[in-house]
Amino acid sequence: MLSAFLAAILALGALWHAARDGALVGLASRAASHSAGQGAVPLLKDVLGF
């Protein structure tokens, strides 16, 4: 139980550092815009693929 708690704390710390450094925003913007300039059909395929 203690190891699972420590793993969760470490994971939250890693997410905190990634958010603070702007890495999460960069990843989200690159993932969201990879088919945005190609028209409506590829964008809808991407959105509906999730």
C-alpha cells in the first residue's frame, strides 16, 4: 500500500513539473493542431477517432 501511495505521489510530482515547465501545453498544442490545417474531413476523422 505504501509503495502504491509513493508511486502516485511521484507521478503527481512529475506532472506538476511538466505543467510548470510548459511541456504539457506544448504537447497538447502539437497534438491538437496536427490536422487542423488540412480541412474539415481530416479534422473530423481525428476528433471522431477518439
